[in-house]
Amino acid sequence: MAATVLLCDGAAFVRDLFGDALEGAGWTVVARAETGEAALAALRRHRPRVAILDVVLPDRDGLALIEEIRIAAPDTAVVICTSVGDAAVRTACAASGAAVVLRKPVAPARLIEALQAFAR
């Protein structure tokens, strides 16, 4: 069985770029969510191994979403991919429970490499 991943990013092109690359690498993308609310619904339904999030989302702060995911699905690893350049924000992501924090632009190959620790 392929490892499962949930994508949440406000930009459709990022969801498509990452989703297509992950599927090509053998991951099962269970949802490509635009909002935190949609991500939480998909998370509860699918219980993915990994959730990939941006910090900036249309409906909520990604830091708050990390905490919501940690409560709703503590076994789901959170990976942050963000263009926010503030090191304090990236540090806060890690402190909130993100297993990996990557700064955009992130090449799909780099993302896949970062996820190898979570593959089953």
C-alpha cells in the first residue's frame, strides 16, 4: 500500500505541481485542499500519513492548522512548504509540531526527498 498524503495550499498550481509529482513517485494523494477547513475534513476522512501545508491559507493561519492537525490526527506528520521568509515563522512551525519546514520555491524532487522518512 502506498503512503498517503494530503496537500493544502491556496494556490492551485502548487497543489497540482506537488500532487502530480508525489503521485508519480508512488504516493497516494488523498486530497488537494485549497483551505484549512477542507484539509481538516479530508484529514478526518482519510487519516493520511503526511499533511503538506502552507502557512498562508485563504481561511486560517497555517500555524493554527498545524495544532488542529496534531489534535485531530496525531499520527499524521506535518510538512510545511511556505514562501514566508521570516525565520521566526518557520521556527514557530517546527515548535508547533511540523516535522519538516521547507521554504518555497521547493522543487518537487526536494519535497519527495524530504518525505522519504515518512514513506511506508
